[in-house]
Amino acid sequence: MPKLKLPAPPLPEKLNPLPKRPGAPKATPRETAAEAGVSVVDWVDERTSISGGARWMMFRKVPKGTNWFYTLGSATMFAFLSQTVTGVFLAMYYRPDAAGGAYESVRYISNEVFLGEFVRGMHKWGSSVMVILIFLHMARTFFFGAYKYPRELNWVIGVALLILTMAMSFTGYLLPFDQRSYWATIVGVNINGTGPLVGPYLSDFLRAGPEFGATTLARFYAIHMLLIPGILAALIGAHLYLVAKLGTTAPPWIKPQEPVTREEQA
């Protein structure tokens, strides 16, 4: 019995090539590729309406006097994205094994993997850059008075992002599991244990038990790779939403202009 061959489903109208005009020159490959790309974007936008949200996020009023200080937030987000990408590549080779596996995997990344030392250097120094940038961003927000009404909630989210960034740097410091990171982390965990009320419980949570052992490294790795980045990504999304919704403030040295009356307009 012969097999029935079903006809191919028709292409969406947006993906069909535009009709050629009589006598029009033949389109170049670059023009054809550009037209196809625009058609695909239009096809996706027709089904998702993503262009409306993108226009709402990107095209907004900018106050007079905006300068390079306002790019510190974007620079911090770029540093976070860089840390995310390099961290994914490092996680492909890293082994959170306290019995020599962690140290050997870091040594293998630095000495054997193609561009491993470069990627690890970007991740190591990128963490310091991110901490510096987020402090500068918070200082700019404070001295420019951008934490005042109606942006108090965005300031609270920014403080939470600062604390999480410091926590991510602290948990990542142990991962090479060499002598320096081992003893420095012990000191840091003991300092946390001296805090009031929740200090001893936080210290036990970080150690994953009463003693600093093999499970501590796995606990730090899970917090550094999964818990904190997920919370950071969610809070960054909320932070950007509020920035787009409420806008940015003008520098404090820019005086607001008085409203023009009808008599003055005449």
C-alpha cells in the first residue's frame, strides 16, 4: 500500500518573500539575509508583542544633566553578566571535592584547558570589579538623592543586591580550596558566628554542620553557583523595572525650572 505524503504546512505570511517589481535588480545575498531577519523578527513580534515592552524599557525621558555617573548601574550589570558567562565555563571543569579534587581541577583549568587561565582570571578579577562598581553605583545614588520618594523600594532592592554581591564574593573565595582560601574562609565563618541572635545559626549553616569539613565546600559551591545568582537575577529584573517605571533623577546641581504661565507664553 503506497504511503500517503502529507503536504508541507504553509509558511506564515511574514516569512514569504516580498514580490519583485518588474525590472527591479536582483537582491544581493546581504539584502536577502537582512530581509529574512526582519521578517523573522516581525513574525516573532506578532505573536509575542515584545516590541511594546522593549520600547517601554528603552525609549524614555532622560533628565537634563545626565552624565557618565549614570552608567555605573549598567556597568555593574555587565560585570554580573561577565561573571555568569565565565562562571558557567569554569563550572564545566570544576569539581567541588574537598579531597584534592577542587584544587586539582582549578590547577587543571589554569594550566591545561585552552584559555582556562584567561577565563579564570576574568572571573577572579571580575568579582573585584563588580564589588567596586556596585559600591560606586550606591554612592552615586546616595549623593544624588536618588533614594528619595518615590524610589525608596528601588533603594532597598539595591541594598539587597549589594549584600548578595558581597556574599557571592565570600562564597566564591573558598572554591579554589588552597591554603589561603581555606583559612580565610574559616576566619570569615567564625566572624559571622559572633553576630547577635542569628550569628551561630548562620555559621552552622555555612559550615554545613558543626565542623569545617568536606560538606562545607559543597555548601559554598551550591550557594555560589545556584542560590545567590538566581536571587540576583530576579532582583536585577525588579530593579530595572522600577528604574524604567520611575525614571532617573537629575543631578542635585540642576535646579528645577519654574512652570511657564500662560501670560509668559503670550
